[in-house]
Amino acid sequence: MPSVLDQLREITVVVADTGEIDAVKRLRPVDCTTNPSLVLGTLKDPASEGLVAREIEAARAIGLPPEQVAGKLTVALGAELTKLVPGRVSTEVDARLSYDTDASVKRAHAIIADYAERGIGKERILIKLAAAWEGIRAAEILQGEGIDCNLTLLFSKAQAVACADAGAFLISPFVGRITDWHKKHEKRDTYAPDEDPGVLSVRRIYDHFKSNGISTVVMGASFRNTDQIKALAGCDNLTIAPKLLDELANDNADLPRALAPETETGSTTAMMDEADFRWDMNADAMATEKLAEGIRNFHTDHVRLIEIISTRMR
């Protein structure tokens, strides 16, 4: 019997939720997705020591400030990952720009330009933006320019619908963080896979997209255990941390397909305008809290990355 991971790869695009070079080499994902927390981890990754040293030295030589070096380092890591995966590498716009459409577009252009200087075309990159209203509008502009986007920190159907309306290439609904919120507020320790709030959220979004012929890719993210992953087998993409990928690789159970486009029968939904989006988010305490928390935490890690770089540049 093939491993669960091998069975999953037959029906779902497997993405590595890591920026660690050795892990990507070993796990052979199609795509990679990164965020500030994962970029921070590369500073402790022996396989990335040379890359980090080169970028810091080059920046020091031309007098770049640490904040710009952080951006350069993020792209340098992404460039290295494009050599290891056949698909896309997601690269995140600074979280502090999440509520500024124009600044997000400008930063995305800078990321694409930096990749181009390294010989990597935009077709290998996904610009990663927080799924706040302003980030979704930035994605709409970028998609119109032929720059594909990954809308992250997505916790609600309202966000998903707005992203689809904007023509986003891909969305990343966060399974585990949704489940964490419900565990805390419902005072529960666990859920069966078919009643897990995070799993059910992704299933509802997938159902809506497939029922309405929406081409935006649904990529489940932020998993806490392999049961959540198995419950979404057949989803377009799943981004999975190395620890859970290893567990799936060592599991030889049969993996039934949980999601398939031809079985979805959801109803249609009207276009999502700004007023409806903000009202639906206001009505969803979980989505509002987790979006804001995620942006804050990514910004905290970005600041920490800049501090570490500043220390190394002295």
C-alpha cells in the first residue's frame, strides 16, 4: 500500500509550509509557501547559512538599511526555493501594509522586480497578501497586471467570495487557527474530523467555488494534525508543515477522497461589495479576531527579522 502522502499527491497538490532548504529537498513538494515566521526560521537553518551571509554582506557593501535587507533576504530564499520545486513560491507582502492597497501593490512590484533581477519570472511567484479588504483590492490590481496572488489569513466565506470576485489566483483558508478559536470558545479539547470547524470552513468554501465554476485555487493551510489533512483530501492544494508531511509519509492506511469537484452542489452567491464584506466580517467574531491577530503576529516576526539582521550587520 502506498503511503498516505503518496495517495494524497495523486488527488491534491502538496505544498511545503516551510522555507527550510533541506526539508524541501527531502519532501519534494510541488510548491512552497512562506511567511515572516518561516523566513525567521531560515536564520537558524544550517543549509541557508551561506545564502544569509551573502545577502547581508552584499547589502552592507551598498549601505542598504536592515528593513530593505529583510526584503532582499526573503526574495533570495524564494529564489533558492524555485530551484527545488517545479511550481510556485509564495512571497509575502509586509504585514504592516495589509490595510494600504497602494503600498501593497508597490511592494509587490518591488518583489517581482527583485526576482526578475535574479532571473526568475513572475510566473514562478505568488504574491502573498492578507485577505483584508485592502489586500483583496491590491490582489485585484495585481491580477489585472498578470501577477498572480495568494490571499492568506483567510478565515471566512466572506473573505473567500471577495477574493474570488477579485480574480485571486489562490486563497489559503487557515484550518488550524479556526479550530483553535472554537476550542477556546467552546471549551473543547478535540473535534472529530467531520465536525472540525476548520475542516468544515474549507469544505464550504470549496463547495461554493466548485459549484459556481470559480477557478480560484483553494489551498487549505495551518493544520494541527493529519486527521484534518485527510478530511480535506482532494482539495485543490494543501500546504503542510514538514512534521505532518513526515507523519503522512509513514502512514500506510487507505486514504479515501473527501472532496471532488463533481460532487459539489452549493448555491450561488451574489458579488461581495465592501459594505457586505465589512458587515459579514463584523458578524464573524472568529474571522475578525484571527485576521487581526495573524497580521499582528506576522508583523511582530517581520520586526524580529529586521532586528536580527541589524545585529548581524554591525
